[in-house]
Amino acid sequence: MPAPLKFVATSTELPAAADAVIIGGGIVGVFAAYYLAQRGLKVALVEKGRIGAEQSSRNWGWCRQQNRDARELPMATKSLDLWESFAAETGEDTGFRRCGLFYLSNSDEELAGWARWRDFARTTGVTTHMLDSAAATERGRATGRTWKGGVFSPTDGTADPASAAPAVAAALLKLGGTVHQSCAARGLETEGGRVCAVVTEHGTIRTKIAVLAGGAWASSFCHQLGVRFPQASVRSSILSVSPGATGLPDALHTTAVSATRRRDGGYTLAISGGGRVDLTPQQFRFAPQFLPMFVRRWRSLAPGGLEGIRSGHETLTRWRLDAPTPMERMRILDPAIDKRTIRITHSRALGLLPALKNTKIAAAWAGYVDSTPDGVPGIGEITSVPGFILAAGFSGHGFGIGPGAGHLIADIVTGGEPIVDPRPYHPDRFLKSAWGKVADF
């Protein structure tokens, strides 16, 4: 079933031209559009389905620094500040709050890893507290268990996946930007090798800048332009329970299951890192680059089925600009849930947090978490297509770092001082395979 999502009313009338066109209305796309419009650019955002309807509304809602990759940590830190300042400058409510994130473990190896990350984080000015057994057990008293240790990251927080992207889209509209739902971008037109227009199902928008924030669809879109962007998706299934549980942490992670308080007082429940790998033509194409990652995660991933082929987001088909594309046949990626995962998740949650026995399952849904081979997004201008900016492959981290990514995209487009060093994110790093050889285009 679809994840809960707030509706935002938008226009069906496309502008003839724009300074920049954003393709994709997830959290990264709307923030990129917002920050560009804030700088005075005429911005049009096109979304094949609904604003925030795919992974931006299907995640946990965590906005964290804790355990971030060293390359991603600066953007995570900046994003937390931007989540706060966005509400102050727009009056729009994304549900963001710094409630702190709480981790518990009985694994010496896991605790040692968290301690090493704590030591690294100190060098960047990030505060995270390692908890000994007594402190972890006291803070985790809702579990009724004794724990070896834990982590509490007080400056991290959560936002509301159901309303965040729509709230940013509403702020964009106030700035004079335009938003167009049920309007798929079929491709780009170029002049002299540079972007000159975005072709949509409802017409063409003349522009010199096209930003692709297409989530799980990004690699297939790039393929139409002869751009090789390695991307693989994992189908993740999660659920929510009704209000009724009291005395629980706002955001709790354990290896077995994680729980996040929702705005209505219920909880989102999920198993971190778990999912199904639905085989698709794209999966086979990029298998050599993703094999090392899949080998590391083999305990948490399971073979999927034909759901990925049915969805059509990882196709190698070349589509025409004057005919319907797979994106118009599948407006919103809403894959089937893995019922077994939902049962296991709920059972583990009830075992970990007895107070949840006072709740009922309210909803369950699945989504595709799109990843890159190194787990860090590709953000930057595609060298072979000037004016084409890629922002995709956020590897399950896109919601939390969406504001920072959007800001960085605006910096790249306008030539401003980048909010973080853009070099670690540039897509050119994927021109080499996992084995260090130049990739075969």
C-alpha cells in the first residue's frame, strides 16, 4: 500500500522556459529547486507522479550524523542546520526536531565500531556519547533488558516523511517557482552538446540547466543520454503501528529492529539494512561494481522476484521523446511488501518493546532504496553533457541529507561557494569499475 503522504496542489501549465528545470519531486529535488529559487532563478520542477511519493515518504525519517561515512558527514551536519533554518525562514512545517538518536547493542564488535566513529567524529566537531552498560540499560529501560552498551547522538533528529517534501514544494511555490505533478520528463534536448531543453510528456521547457533528482529512476534516465551511472535498488519493507505505546525513545536502533516515533504518536518499525534484491537488466549490467557490496551484506539481503521488472525503473530500453515512457506507465513506485519481513519486523518489535503490544499495525509499505557501489551519492555536472546535473544514488541516506544536497546543487548551478566540498560526490568517480578498470560504456 502507499506510504502516508500529504498532498500539495500544483499547476498543470508548463512554462515555455526556465533558468533551471528539476526532474524529480523527492526531498533532494524539492530542496534543490527551493534553494535555486531563493537565489532568484526561475525554476520549474517536474514530477512524473506526486511530490514525495516514492522513497522520500517511505523512509524512517532519520536525520543523522551518527555513523555517517566520512565523505558524507559534512553534508549531514550542514543538513541538520538547514532543516532548522528552513522552518524558520518559510514557516512551513517538515516535522523536523532534534530529538536525538539512540542505539543499543550487546555486540562488543559493534560497540567498538561505534567508539571508533565517536573518536573520528570528535575531530569534526560532532558530539556523540558512548553509553556503558548501566547508562544504556537505564536509557533503554523500555526494553526491560540489560545491554552491554549504546550510543546517544543528541543533536541528531527526525523529520516527517509524509509532509517534508510537500512542505518544501509549498515554500518553492511561494518563491515563484512552478511545480508540475503527473508530468514525466522524457529526456533532454541539446545544442552543441549542451542542454537546451527538457522534454516532458506535456511539452518542452527551454532551459540551460537540467537537474536529475530521479531516485531509483536516475540510471535508466542517464542511459538515454549515453551516460553510465551505476545504480542498484533494494526493495525494503516497513510498517507503522497506531498510537498507544508510552515511555519509548523517539528514535531507537538495534540490530534486530528499529523504531521511530511518528507525528501521530504511532511508530514506524523497520529492520536496518534488510531487503529483497529484485533482478533486473540493470542489476546484471552493473553486477561487477556492486558485487563487493552485496557480498558484505549477504546476511541482510535476500533474492527478490519479478517486482523490479514489473516496476520498470531499472530498464535498459531506449525510449522515444514522442511516446510514453516507463515512467508514465509506473507513475509511483509502489512495490509489493515482503509479507515475511513485515511479520518478522512486527514480532521483533513486540519482543523488544513490550509497550507496543498496546498498538495495532496501521499500515505497511515497500520502497526501492537506490544505491551506488560505494554507498555515497553522485552529485555534480555530467562532464559529457554540460548543463546536466546529476543528484542520485543516495543509498538510503537521501532524506536526512536532502537539504544539504539541494543546497550543494544550487551552489554548483550558480557558481556559489559550495556548502561542502563537492569533489567526493562527483559522478566521474564511477567511470572506473569496482576492480579499478575503466568501465565499458
